Amino acid sequence: MSSSSFSNRNSLLDALNEISPNASDDYADFLQVTEAAVLDLSDEELQNLCSGCDACVSCLGHNLTFQGIFGKPRRLVTDAVKRMCHAIETNQTSEEGEESKKVKFILMGSDGVANPNGQDDRRSCGERFLLFLLRYLIPPHRDNESAAAYISGLTYNPNLEWTVIRPTDLIDGTVTKYELLPRPPGSLFGDGVATRANVAKSMVDLILTESLWDEWKFQMPVLHDLN
């Protein structure tokens, strides 16, 4: 997966094959592509990538291989989110003589990660037991929970606004109509799907539509495709 910062300018990718091979040429006027592992970047490099951006988006995730699931770094998403938020705040404090610029931060999570505010509906005993097993046996799930818990605690900086998009079961597909819900609509599995294209579309909509952003900032909406 990727971690990207947007102001019609920057995209930071773990692997260039995640985007169109012609992207750098097709969108050369407003897209700069950097291929790098987020955690390998220096603080200064990450600050430069985030500098001037109105919004930063993290779609980072663990590779679905044995090494990706059980190997290091086990806190990939959490550590990347912490470093990106730190880079944003460092840039804000270094803007001498200027009012700190508001930055939107969007994290891609999953509907298997409970909202730390406790407002999700209570899951069944079976689902709670399954999530307990995932938390202690599958490091990426614990990492995603930790990242959500960290970002939900960012309440001290009024100029760093955030939301966590929690898609239902992910599938490939084209952009369709979708809806954002305040909590998971049903059981952990089988209650709806979300195309990856709609996840991307929802993020763009949140960045560009202030009324939509105001509705969902500081929340963890669940994304669900409409049939």
C-alpha cells in the first residue's frame, strides 16, 4: 500500500507499480512521485514532502505475505502515522510570522478496528473473541488498532484535523455510489463491500468538499458501497 501527501503535488509510494506507469508524465504539472519506505525517510525528508500540503493521506498497510504479516516492522502503520503527524506539526510551528495552516489527515483503516471512543455497536461474543485472537496473533490488526487509537487522541492541535476511513470488505471495482456511516452496519463479515476505487473517491471527496469534511472530521466513518 502507499502513504501519500496531497496538495496537487506529492505522492510517496512504497512501490511505483502501485500507480499507473505513466502517472508522472500524465500529471507532471501537479504530481511529484517519490518512491521510498516511509520509515526509512529522515525527519527532514518527511517534513519536506508534507510541506505546503493541505491534506495528507495514509493508505499504508502490511504486505499479505508471511514476512509482511509476522515480520518487522510490526508497527508500520502506527509509526508512519506518528511520523507524518509530527512532520505536519513541525512544519506548522516553523511557519514564522504566519498563522498555522490547517492540514487534513486521512488514515485508511478497516471496519474490523473499533472506534476508540466506544460508540460502535457492541459486537457479538463470537466476533469479540475473533477480534481478540486477531489482536494477539496477527500483528497488522494490532498495528491498525494502535494507529487508530493514536490518531483519535490528536485533539490538542486545532489545525491538524483528521478522519479514519473504515471500509467494509474490500474488493476491486470501479467507482460507484457509496455512503459513509458512523459505525459498522452489521456483522464483521459479509455485511457489505467497498471497492478500493470508492475508498479513494471518498478520500478525494473529503479533501475537496468542506461541508463533507466538517461532517466527518475527528470521526471514524465506515465506508459502504451502495448497490
